[in-house]
Amino acid sequence: MSQHREPSHLRPTVPERPSLDGLEDKWDRAWSEQGTYTFELGRPRDQVFSIDTPPPTVSGSLHVGHVFSYTHTDIVARFQRMLGKDVFYPMGWDDNGLPTERRVQNYYGVRCEPSLPYDPDFQPPQEGGEGKSAKAAHQVPVSRRNFVELCERLSTEDEKQFEALWRHLGLSIDWTQTYQTIDQHSRATSQLAFLRNLARGEAYQQLAPTLWDVTFRTAVAQAELVDRDQPGAYHRIGFERAATVDAPTDDAVGSPHADTAGQRVHIETTRPELLPACVALVAHPDDERYQDLFGSHVIVPLFGTEVPVVAHRLAAPDKGSGIAMVCTFGDLTDVVWWREMHLPTRAILGWDGRILPEPPMGLDSPEGQANYKQLAGLTIFSARQRVVELLRAAGDLEGEPQPITHPVKFFEKGERPLEIIPTRQWYLTNGGTDEELRAQLLARGDELTWFPDFMRVRYQNWVEGLNSDWLISRQRFFGVPFPIWYPVDQFGHPVYDRPIVPPEDRLPVDPASDTPAGYKPEQRGKPGGFIGDPDVMDTWATSSLTPQIATHWRDDQSLYESTFPMDLRPQAQDIIRTWLFATVVRADLEQHSLPFYNAAISGFILDPDRKKMSKSKGNVVTPMGLLVEHGSDAVRYWAASARLGTDAAFEPGQMKVGRRLAIKLLNASRFALSFLAEDGDAPAASPAAALGLDPELVTEPLDRSMLAALREVVEVATEALAAYDHTRALEATETFFWTFCDDYIELVKARAHGAGGPQGARSAQTALGLALSALLRLFAPFQPFATEEVWSWWHQDGDSIHRQPWPVPAELGAADRTDPAVLAVAGGVLGALRKAKSEAKVSMRTEIIAATVAVPPDLTAAAVAAKADIMAAGRAAELTLAASDTDTIELVTAELA
RNA sequence: GGGCCCAUAGCUCAGCUGGUUAGAGCACCACGUUUACACCGUGGGGGUCGGGAGUUCAAGUCUCUCUGGGCCCACCA
């Protein structure tokens, strides 16, 4: 070792054995200290590239899918920065909402009880609980303020871990630009946008049937629904016709002619417990079986209510018996029937999903009330069993229930089926009830550039299918409160249609503790006083404003003007209908523009069974473990190998390839730099070494050909990255790089050492330097750590590679000075010589006494141009280039030493 | 019921507007201690491009159809 080149002959900082270990921490620290990714502000809008980073839900854990998609965005950010843009790349934390509440409940073993007073000395009973859903009975009740404090405390801890992961991954985020969706600024922005919506009539309050989750005891929005197949059963129930026609003397039950005789009509239902909520029967207007029933009344079994039989086109003759009972409310179709036919309301379900204690209006008969008493307070499940028992006893249940499996609507985060309960809620217009707005929002979808383009269709489908406005109020605790109070009238009732709003400069407000202007705190809840709106906004109602929050629409005009509308919204495909659409709605209403120009949609990560990776499958690998095991550049390489919009397999093999590439970058660079350093007046010694190399010094055809090929790579990679096609850019760069290592470096090794004289050496050294410089910058967005490490060996001025200019073809010399085929042909001939040695099972070092290689005639000149380099690399004393009669390069003879 | 995406080597994927003999990496086999790299290098084997039909001088690529996956929306008596 010591008889060879001393380390001091290399650039002083080039390590003897380069390694990837520790690069993440080393460079994260350096970038942080140097402010490498700091947004500068002050440049015109067209020199800024702004990114609407998705704020991850901090209450959930990050998984490989996050690492995957955030890497895609970081590649864009780094590319744009090297193109010379001032990149605005903030990070938000979505800590607002139900997931945080649920996590806090489990972690600290508490639950929110708004009626309790605040306890400033409260200590949670536990820390670090991760139980799936601890029983509510074991959770300590705490005040709303205590609960919110715990939410904030845990979120802050979670956010630190998230930041550590993102830094380790090498995301080039400006860590001075962060926000939380629950912080003061986000609250104020969210409240301000809401007040503007309210002032323009886009936000409104309505008492209406609402999709309701009985576990979380809150309303949910259309966008949060999912269908799940559930077991159920059809119950065939007989309704007696009301006594407006001749009453038959014989008992109709069991009679084969019961239906046709008009005495009894049978419906089939999966929700027998809703019988007391029945307000009508409905059949299709053209259904011949029920023509004589329309307009008449029937009696609800057990409960004695008299309800009309009505006709409506939505009734399906082929479902069940073709006639259905309308309840308030069993499903969304019930709501339509109820609304369109002005049926009465007989709600029987409370917020907790239990049967209300008092029977609804119209349930007047003594037997009906007695039966109802048996249901009061029961859960839906128990009530159903009870009703079936009662029906059976009364002889109103025909046959046995027929088990079926059917889709039932759930809140996507919920565990029990949704119910529909009439409640007062806030809505925001979103085109669901307004054709003009809908058309306008569809036009916004067309205006937006989608990567890949077919994702546009998902937006269109969603907007076209909307059937209601956006329900934004939630009966929860940890969220942005509605900035609204109501006057309380002399009878103690809130006057909902005269909301009191705060001035914009007072935001954010908490109406639960703040007092509106003109009132005193002690007037809260008193007749003649005021009361705060108790609800919080849906988390999407705030995260739909991430562009406005991040760019400080509310309070920093110069930042806002230089970053909004943003350039890029990266996000996952499954939240196009929620986050993306909602963001478009808010910007359309407030700014009359798109919130961002481009949307880049990442795919999912699939496990080896081709299923979407999820926690429940037990196959989730922790992202930090992955980064530590393979190295961040390696994991990034795997992510970068997958196109936008395409689901990708979780493939450690691909990470190994990425790691190999990173190591190769270190080693090949070390080698190439050793030539630059050896030269007496090494160009590498100059601070601007990379760009100071003069392509005019590259005189050898092989060297020129290599640079010509690299020029093309630069063109392809630049074009691909500009079109968000990072895989294409990476592939082109990588393919070239391996040829560069395997063939070019081998071919010029001897010449670069001086074997061909000073001019040939200079040509090779310069070409190596030029190529290495361009290659490192081409790889920098993909492998930020390895490339930065190499750059630091070379450039001692401390400038990060990540702020260098993106390579351009011109820096590699003129395009038309040489035969571009020389490198490929020389590689082919060298390959033929290697094959001879491989087939002879001898070392590559073995001397070739004489060899003949056949080369297609049109490539002979190119081969001749590199003949000396080929002979040196192949250790051939004599090489004959014969004319091939095929168009491939073939070994003809080889005499080995 | 409507819509979108996908199907190419054992595996993961390229293959752009149709144009020689369909590519890469991993895995596999053989060889090689070559001072850039054993977290390596060199060479090699391996595919009738899911099935069928059509358009064309020419189809992995375009059209239709079938099959099999994945996803979204609608329906929910």
C-alpha cells in the first residue's frame, strides 16, 4: 500500500476508502448550517418554484409510501433549484382532527368530557399507550382544554420524529417554513377564509338529515364515506291496510290472496328496528301491483302509525317486494323521498346511536307507545332483535329473516355503520347543488395540468357525482372552531340566523372562551347574552387552504405574491376527491384561480402480494429502519424508479441496486479525480473546477464521442425532469454512467496516466473531469448525499452541489466535431476481447498476443480511431480489425498468452 | 351499472409518435484477488410481449373482443 500513491497525492479530502456510512447526518447538518435550501424571497414570481407539500397526518405513523412519494417531490425541488429557481418548499404538519384525538385517547388514556372544568395541574394517567382502542370506561375524562393541550403536546413530539425522518431521507425542505394545521396562523387563515365564505353566502347553516358516526358522535362529509360489505337480513313484514275499505271478516294472515285482496301489503327491510320511524311506503309509479294502494294508507305494525303509500321513480320494482318503507332515516334514498314528498319526520335515533327515550310525533296508540318503551335506550343492534321478537309474537313477520351480505356506508375512519340524524350543520358550496359552480369547478380541473394526465378523470368523476354541498362542521374538540357566536334570546334560545362574527384582525378566536364585542363574559349562555358555536371545522376545511396557509395569504403580501398560485401540488391518488378537490374549491371561491398549476399524483406501494401496503397486514417496515439499513440514497433510488401515478412494489432488491449505484459514484469519482489531481497544473485546483475545464482540450475522438453521448443524456434528462418524468431521467443518466465506468474509464485509464503522450493524457483528463462534473449534477436530485460527498472532495469552496447550475449540453463542447459512435464501437470491440478471455476462463489481466475482431464496415473508422485505447484496455499486443459481414461486432480469433 | 389503470424473461420494470434479431437490473450459471470499486469485475443462458380477431408492406406498440388483476364512482328497501 505505502509504495503506491500516498493519500496526500489525491485531493486532501478524498478518502482512501470512500463510504456511504454517516453521510446522511453529516450533510443534513451541513445543509442546515449553510441554509442550502432556504427560500430567499424577493425574486419575481417566474423565478420562483413553489410546492404545496402535503402535510402528513402526524398522529399516524409514516410508512414507506410516504418515503416513496415525498422523494418524488424532492427530486422536482432539487431539479428546479439547480435550474436557478428560488424554490419555496415548506413542510406542514396535519395535526388537526380526529386521528390526533383518537391517538391521544389511546396514548394518554383519557377522553374529552366538555362539561368538565379545566384542570391546570392535570397529569395523564399513562404515556405511550398504543392500544388499538382502549375501552372508554378505562379512559379518564378530562376537560376540552386539557384534552386539546394533550393533543398539542403529543403532536409536537410526533412532529420532531417526522422531521428527523425527512431530514435523514434528504428532503430539501426549507425548515424555516413550517406550519401546523392547528397552529395560530392556520387557525386564523381557516377562520378568515370561512368568514369570507360566510359573507359571500358560500357558507351556510342548515338543520337537515346528516350522515352521522355514532362512535365519534359527529357528522361526516360525502367525501369521507366508504362502502363496506356487511351481513344483514331481509325481514318480510306485513302492513295492514288502513280501515277505509271494507274490513274482511276472515283473518287475512296466511291467505294466499292476502296481497291481491289488498288487506295486507308486505315490505322487505334490513332495518326492522326503524319501523317506529316509518313515515310512508313507496313503490314505483308504474308498478301494477300497487296501483290501487297509491293514495291510501297503511298501519305500521307494532306501532300503529298510519302512513301513506306513495309513488316515486326511485322505488325499484325488482328489489324485495317492490314496495319499500320510508324511514327517517334509514339511508340516503329515504332522505330523497322524505324531502321530495314532504313526508313528516319521525326520528328515533340519538347522537349516541341509541333509540331515543321518547317516541316520535304521531306514535300515539297505547300499544305503539308500550312497544316503543321496550326499545327506548337500546342500541340499534339490540333494538333490531327486540323488534323482530315483537313482530314474530304479533304475527307480522312473514317467514324467517333471509340472511344477505350488502354494502353499507361507513365513515372511512369509523367502525360502525353510519346513521342519518337530523342536526344543525355548516355547509360550504362545492357545486353539489349548483350547476353553475359545478361547471366552473370542472373547468378548473381542465385548467390544471395533471401528472399523469389520466388522473384528471378521477377529479371529473367525483365532481360530476356530487349530490350535496360540503358539510364542514364536526361535533369534535381538537380542530379549528367556527369563529361564530349567536345571540341568546329572552327565552334562552340561540338565534342561529343572526350569527355574531369577529373582526378579521381579531382572528383566531375561540368562541368557547372568547367573548364577542359588545358582550361581557358573564353573559355567556344567559338570556339576552350570547353563546359560542360549539363545533369545529372538518380537518379538510383547514387543509384545503394549505396554499393560502403556506404562502401567508393572510399576513405576508410579498411572500404570497411571489408564491401563489403555487407551481406544484404533489399528493396521493386516493385523496383527489378530498384534498385536491377541496383545495380547488377554496381557491376558486376566494382567489378565483387555481391554487396550483400542476398536480403530481403518486401511486401506492404494494406489498409482494400485490396488495396495498397497510398496517393491518403486518408487513409495514419502519421507514427509518429502511433508511438506516440501505442508506437514504438507496431508498430514494427505489422510489425514483417508479413513475408518477403508478403503483410500485416494495422491493428491497431495487434499494440494493441504488446503494450499489451510490457506492459506484463514490469510487468512480475517486478514481477520475485522481487523474485530475496528478496533473501538474490540475484544473481541479481552481475553485470553479467543474466549469473551468476547457472542452477545447478534449482532442481524442474517443473522449469527444463520450462527451457527445453525455450531451444527449443531458438533453433527455432535462426534458424528462421538466415533464415530471423522473424515471426516464434517472434511467438515461444511469445507463450512461455504467457505460462510462465499465467501458470509457477502462479504455482511457492508460492514456490518462500518460501512455499516449501529454496531449492524449490532457484530453482524457479533461473529458473525465467534464463528464464527472455533469454526471454528479445529473444524479444530484436522485442521490443527494453521495453526490454532495464527492462534490466536497473536489470543490473546497464549500458550495453545495445542490446549488450548482443544472448541466447544459454546451459545457461538454461542440456537438459536431466527432463520430459519436466511437465510444460504443470501442466498447463493443473491448467486449469481444473480454469475451475471449472469459470463454478461455482466464483473468482479464491476461495478455493477448494477437486478436482479430470483425466490425461492420461502416463502423471500422470509429474502431480505428480508438484502437490504441482498445489495445491498452484489452492488453492486446496486436489487434486486427476485419470487416464484418453482419452488423454486429464479433471476435474472430484471439491468441492468449 | 358507469369509468380509469394494468398484463413484456423466475422477479421488478423500460420499450416515446407502429419500422432491423424485444431491452435493463435483480435472481441464475461460468470465470476472475486486475491498486477506483469483493457493498467488485467479466462473460453467458433465459421471453411465440395474457387469449382471439382485425387494420397495415410491417403490430409488444393502433382498433375490437375475451380473460385475469388493481382502483374510483353509482346502487344499498
